[in-house]
Amino acid sequence: MAARTVPQRPGAPRIVKVFGAVNIGSFRVSAMIAGLSETGEMIVLGSGHRASQGIKRGYVTEMQAATHAVRDAIERAEKIAGVTLDSVWVGCAGAGLASTLARVEVDIGGRRIEADDIEHLLVAGRDVIQPDGRMVLHAQPAHYTLDGAHGVSNPRGLHAERLAVDIHVMLADGAPVRNLTECVQNAHLEVEAVVGSPVAAGHACLTPEERELGVALIEFGGEVTNVSVYAGGMLLGMTALPFGSGDVTDALASAFGIRRYQAERLKCVHGSAIASPTDHREMVPVNAPSDPEGAGPVARHADDKNRIPRAELVSVITQQLGQWMEEVGRALKAMGFTGQRGQQIVLTGGGAELPGLADFAQGALGKTTRVGKPPQMTGLPEAHATPGFATLAGLVLYAAADPVDIRSVGPSYQPTMRYSGMGLARRVYRALKEYF
């Protein structure tokens, strides 16, 4: 249980378990408290967010400021929910995230598979994870294979000669994860687990069918873009790119000689990823109506009312997005996201809220593209039902799914370990080749 008190609202289903989550992004820190009802429904009890402090491209750069931001976001969610949290699930977008697969197989001899057989298989899977200088965030059985038949979710009770399991392993650099954990602990909370944001966002944005057929999930964050590939129901691989929507903001500030807050407003209020024939006739104000007169510098190419042509604004945005899409395309190609199974892309993250971005990505990458948002959840505020909060919603959904970690299976718990070399890299290559 992640909370000391569970609110029971008149007429609502009884809450049997509460989950807390915090997503520490470069642009904002957000928190959510959700309850699992006795009917199995996830109900959002409270959520809150605030601007990030002490975070740069997913890394903690100033502990005290980051701790304050986490505590503030949590307290906002707690106040709305009427719940005091003890522990949270933490989303991680930086820290050198990487993803890979391992495969373990055991002989069953044609008999019925029992729970002990599955446990033995998962314990054997631990031996595949060996030290190589990286931290393992989670190592989970993705799906089982019976005598070559793929995609078995629960083999218990079935007969087989050979039983195998594909294990998904999420890797990260140890020191940044420890900084993230300490930041949350300094805010007087225990850490249930640190979860790679592609896993959480995948829970929120992708359908089981998409994960089975093959899909790329692109999380366009404030300062980091995570590109991950799913197929056969598994996350097959991911790449982190040091570019985000904040870089578009910085390009606008530089191009027009204005302050960042002015550039951010221009991007959010008037920006688009798709040019319009009328853009050159439309002049957009650099300052907000509520700004005091003379606030901030006069923009380059502005008229006497400090307005700029929308065409120039869109031009700077699309130039930056073009460079970003080139990097995304290279990452997808390197992960083998091509061919018949590499046709669907889902965009999420705060940057995905830019109008026209899905159409821009579809044109640049030549693949069907949609924007991914959190699923409908009772109690989720409209302001948080957006792509920018998909990872946060995914964290509570992931927590409620009660994921199995092979390191905690069996009589002896195996602490966080590290992943090894070329043998596993070859397994990833074979998996990619099989699905794409």
C-alpha cells in the first residue's frame, strides 16, 4: 500500500489499494495518486505538477532544488486526493536508458508445466544478467515459448518438451538513478521502483494489438526524446536522443532575440509543425496581453507592435523538427524498424502537443503516425489527459499490473545487477530480425 489513508467517497466503488507515482521530467515534475477499486477500475484520486528545478535532460543536477520540486508536486496531488503517500513509483527518462532482451530455455520432457517449472525458468534467467557496468532497472518475463510456439502469456497447465521465456531488461547508468532515488527519498518518500519511461508510456499509449504487430513509440519530452520499438508484445529496444521540445524553444529565442518565456508562449499559442498558405499574412504578438508594456525585448523582424510573421515562426520550428526527425529516423533504422512490421508510429510526451506534429512526422518518416494520450480514467483532470502526462498515467497503470521481476522470484532475492556483452546483443539482433 502506497498510502496511509484510503479515501472512501460516498457512492463510489470501494478503493482497495492506492498507488502513487512521480514523473521527474526536464520541463515539469508531475505526481499522481490513483486507487484500484474493488471492481478492478483505476480511479485517479489526485494529480498535480509544477515546473522542474534542478533537472537537466533527465539528470538531477541540483539535489535541493529537485527535491523541493518533487515534494511540491506530491503535496499538490495529496491535497486533492486527501491521501498521504508513503511511497511512489518513479519515472526515469534520462540516466542513459537502454533496453535489451535475453532468452532462457529449459527441458520439460513433455509433462504438464507446473508453477515450480516457471519459477525454475525465471530463476535460471537471472544467470543471464551479468555485471557489465550498468544498473538493471527491471528484468521481466515478456512472454513464453512452448516448443517453438511464441506468445504464450501463461504456460502453467500446458504440456511441452521445451519451455522458454523472453526476458525484457531495462538498463540505466547507476549514479544518475541513485541521484533520482535520493531526490525522492529526501522528499520523505520511499521508492517502490524506478521505471524507464518507455515502459510506462507504453502502458498508457499503446494497445495490445499495436505491441503485437509492431509499433515505434516516440516520447518527445522537454529535453530528451526516447525512441522505443515494440513487437511480439515486447519492448525490443530503445534509444535516447538528447533533443526535446525545449530545444525548439531555444531556437526560437535565438532566432528572434527574445526571452525563453516569450519563445515558449509563441510556440505553444501560435506554433505549428505544418505551414499554412496564410502564414505570411498573419502577424502574431510576441508578448501576452497580460504582459506589462515593454516587457522583454522587441523581436527581430517585428513590427511596431512587436509582432512577427507567423510564417517565420513556423519556419524556425519546422527547421528544428526536420533535424530531430533525421535523428529519429536513424534511430529507428538502427533498431530494424523497417519492412512490413515497421509501419506504425505513436508520438507522445509534452512536445507531441504541438499542432500538426503527427502529420509532420508521417511525412518525414513515411509511416502512419498518431498522437498517444493517457487512456480514459475516472477522475483524470482534462488538463492531465494530454500526451505530456502519458508517462505519469502509465506509471500507476504499470504499478497496478503488479509486474514480475525475475530478480525477486524464488527463495533468494538477487539484488540489482548488470547486463553483459555481445552474446545478449546478438539475441537482440535475432529478435529484431524475426519481428521486422
